[in-house]
Amino acid sequence: MKREAVKFAWVSALLLVGALQLAQAWDGAFVYFGLAAFSGFLALLLKRFVPAGLAALAVMVVAMAGGFLMAKGASPDRDPTWVLLDTVPRLLTAARPAPATPELLVPGLLLIIGISTGAVLSVTRRGTALFVPALGAATLYVAAALLTTGRADSYGLVALTMVVVLALGWLIIDRRGPVVPPAVLATALAALTLLTFVLPANGFEPRKLVTPPVTDIAISNPLPQLASWAAQGETELFRMRGPEVPVRLVTLSRYSGASWEAASTYGPLGVVDAPDLPLGGKVQDASVDLQITGLQGEWLPGVGKPQAVSLSNAMVDPDTGSLVVADGLRTGLSYTVRGVVETPADNDLAEAQVPVDVTKYTALPRLPFTLADYARQATQNARTPYEKAVALEQVVRLNRRPDAEAPVGSSYARLETFLFGAEGESGANAGTAEQFASAYAVLARAVGLPTRVVVGFQPVPEQNGERIVRAADATAWPEVYFSGWGWVAFDPVSGNGSGPSAASKREVLNRLASTTAKPTPTSLASVPPLVQPSAVAGDAVAAPAAPKSFPFWVFTPVVLLVALYVARTSRRLRLRAAGPVGAWNEVLDALQLAGLRPKPSRTVPDVGREWGEAGARLAVVVDEAAFAPRPANDEQSWRLARQVKKAVRRKASWWRKLVWPVDPRPLFRR
């Protein structure tokens, strides 16, 4: 009994190490995976009442049923088989580490439960005390390495711990060794451990094996809503805790000449595809907790370039980092966003360049000459892209005022009125953050600077650590991309927003004497006609909804029963061909099914005498066939075997009689 306790303690320690290693691929899943490591002991309890195979099957059936209940919320109209299989691609297209949401936990929990069940049951059999649990722990270790690209055990400490635990098992539990020679087992484990480091280091990424699902969402440009938010004033939209960084709602990078347009195709956060422009060389992590209290729509507030979101249904545009929830926001929704914020220093930007061939961020369809010439005049003395960016921020802000009641819009015509309109004209020299940010982005594109517009919030810091974000905090700002340093924010409304320091901007403006004077638009006999192009096509067309498939999983029990019947029949035919020895093996199968399997040390005559005259006569025939080979009456031996089987079945308990036809244990008896 003491030996069994030591075995179970050893296998528990090994499984716990492997499960906690795998849990690093999820955010906050250590408790769930730690408990799952001990699930195999449920099969051990069931083994007292049913065969080991049925106990393991029962545990896995219950686990898969629970997994279906956990994951069906993500696909409520699909059959269980599809729901369970779909959890794997969902995990491979989730953030890294994956949020600990029910549907994303299912693959890891089922893997641990299956390995735990097999490992615990294996230590109750001779010769497998080391091999099966070691193989299961190695599988968990490799899975963790692949899901985290080798980051789960950067220094090899977990691998060392596993080796120590395995060595203790070799020295204490089973001195005679495992089923395979120790050298073979050590080589296999070493190869698996090596793969966990070699594969990620050479670019192997299991996520590339799965095509991430994409969703086409028809959502409008939120820029015109800035005026509405300004009118709502103190209306609370959401609350947040975390560092004092701007909150981003949506980033707009496509400009049609009539308006800014958001991306229309989104996929799960964590897809393999990298953004079209890489992150800058200097970044800092930022994590915020948010709770929606009044904000509506599909856009999900976040910070920086999102790396992880605690909502499994959040989707992202990989190029801009904009987050959406297809079924919309709801009051009371709480979640955590972890992102990276680009933080280049002022001296990094001073001589930075901008990339070429980024049409997406420089496109200006049918740009009016007035705007193009105005941008050229504003930056005529600038030497570097950074100086151009600072000069335009000053030019757009000069002699123009924010006005929440100004006409909305960001078309060429509206921007010309905002920049050049005559005194008294509606919208002249006045606008919301929409016009300030749009005018800056268009003028910057006209001189070759890649730009985009961000709609977000600049909340006021609170004393208790929680900030209440109100409608009046909504704003928009432009960003310029610098090679090697990423997207940098500018503030043409006040000049004091996040981004380059005020001192750095003053130095640039002091060198550019002409930027303090307002450029004048070129006089033209007529303004070039504006083109109102149709909306830019979406990144991809949503795939048509797949028709509901027939639930073939309902035939699974039938298939299993048929396979079991074929296997049992095949075994019976092989035993029949073996003559009297086969007839005795048929009796031993019956004894195993009845739970009366004799000890291996007992002889055939000794066992046969326990089952009356038929058993004793069968033992004599078997001994003669085995040790005194001579023609034997096969029919007589099988007739005696059937009589003994009937006697054995009568002594079996009722529940063993119930599972007798489907018990697979005889198939594995040597």
C-alpha cells in the first residue's frame, strides 16, 4: 500500500509540473490546469467498480461533455463535435497568452485530463510506472513550448525539474526500470526537449497551420460623432484603471477624399500576420482595466498596439490595432487590455526618415491644388520629415479655434473651408478635433508623410486611481510614421498632447522662421473639381456562411460498438483455431470479465478444479495438448469451456454482467 502511495505521489508531482508549464500559454489559468492534473484519480476511483478502460472512457466522455458546455456559447447553433474541434483553431488564433475564457481553456484542459487519466491508470499496472507518465509530461512540455514559442521555459528550469522528478521515479519507484530501456527513454525525452527549443527558434509556428477566421463588419466612421460627444459633456462613457496613456477607440488609415474610413475586416487577436508597418524600436507595456458604463457601438477602447484582451470575442485589425466586438458593447462589460506604446525620444526623431511605397498611408485621390500648395508653403524651409511634421502642427493650429458646434465632415471641401474660409462663413477657421486632425493628416500626406487619424479619449487623471472617462474627453489626433520608431502622435488642437516634447517642437519652430506666418492658398480661377469616390473596397469579402452539417457524431456510439464486436469476434476465431489452449484462454477471458482473474502463479489444474467437473476435465485436456502433444478433441474442449463460462458468468455481479458484452479488457490480455 505504501508503494502505491509513493507511485501516485510521484505521478501527481510530474503531472502538476507539466500542467503548470502548459498553463503559461493562458493568462490566469494556473488554478484550472493545476486541478485538471489530478483528474486521473477520478478514473482510479471508478476502476473499483468498472474495468479500467471503461473508467477512462467515462472520465473522457464527461470531460468532453463539460468542454462542449463551456465552448458552446461561442457557436450555439453547431453540433458538439464541431464545437470541440473548433476550440483548437480558436486557441491558435487567440492572443498570446490566451485569455482564460471557457472556450479557449477547453483544448488545454482536455489534453491534461486525457494525459492525467492515462498516467494514473498506468501506474497500477506492472512495467509502466515510469514510461507513460514521463511521456505524458513530455507531451505537456512540448505543447507549452509550441504555444508560447519557447518562452514558457526560457532558462530550462522546468525541464531540469522534470528530469529530477523522473530520476526519483527511476531510483525509488521502479528499480527494474520501465518498459523500454533507460537509454531509449532518455534519448526520446532529450529529443522532445530539444525540439521545444529548436522548432520555435527556427521559425516554426503552429499558428501558421490554421487560417484565422475573419469577419466583415459594416461599421461607420466615428469622426462625426465627436461633435455629439462634445455636446453630451459630462456623460460617463467608461471607467478605467492603469497608467495615464491615451485610450484609443479606432484608427482610420484610408482616406477617400470624402471621408476617413475604418477597416472592415477583422480577425481574432493574435493572428500570425504582422502589421503592414512594424512597431518602433522603443516601446513600453501598458495594461488597463476598463468597465463600460455608457459607451455604445462596436468599437472596443484599448491602449497602444493591443497584445492581449481578456475577451475571447474581441477582434482586431492587425494593421491599426483597432478592436471591435461584433455583437456590440453592453453596460457593465469589464475587461483588461494589454498593449505596447511606442515611446521614441526627441533626438530619435530629429533625423528620422519616413518609408516609401506606403500608398495606403499617403493616398490622396484627386487632391485639390489649393491644399497641395498650402502644404508645400508650410514646409518649404523644413529639412527633415520631423521638421515638416512639427511645422504642419503649428500651421494648422494658428488662428483657428475649436468649436463643438462647427459643421462636421472631413472632405476636401470641408477642409478647404476650415483652412481658407472667409470670415463669417460657416465652419471657417473653426472645427472640432475631426477637422484639426483631418487637415493635418491630409497636408502631411501632401508632402510625403505617412499619416493616419486616431479617434480616442484623453481622460483627466483621478485621485483614487480610477479615471472616469466622459463624453467631453473624446478627441481625435493625427499620427505620423517614422522608420524605425513607429507611429508618433501630434496635436494640432493644442500642441500639448502626447508625442514629442514641447521643448523639442520649440527648437524646430525657432529654426523655421517662416512657419510663424500663415501660408496663403494659391489663387485659382476655379477650384479643381472634387471627386467623390465610392467607398474603398473592404480588405476581404466575408466568406459565405457554411451550411449546417449533419450531426454525424450521433453515430459515434454505434461505430464504437461495431468496432468492439469485430475485435471480440476476431479474437474468438483466433482462440478457436488454437484448439484446447485457445479454449482455456476463452475461460480466462471470462474470469477477467467476472472480476475473478486468477493469479499468474496458479496452475491450470488448480484453477480448473474450482469450476466443477467441467473445469477439471478441461484442465486435463489443456495439459495434454500443451505438454503431451497428441491429437486432441477440439470440440470436447470447447464444449467444456462453454460450461465453465456459464458457471463463471453466474458468479459475476449484476453490473459486470451488464457490461460483459462491451467490456474491451480481454482484447488487451496477453
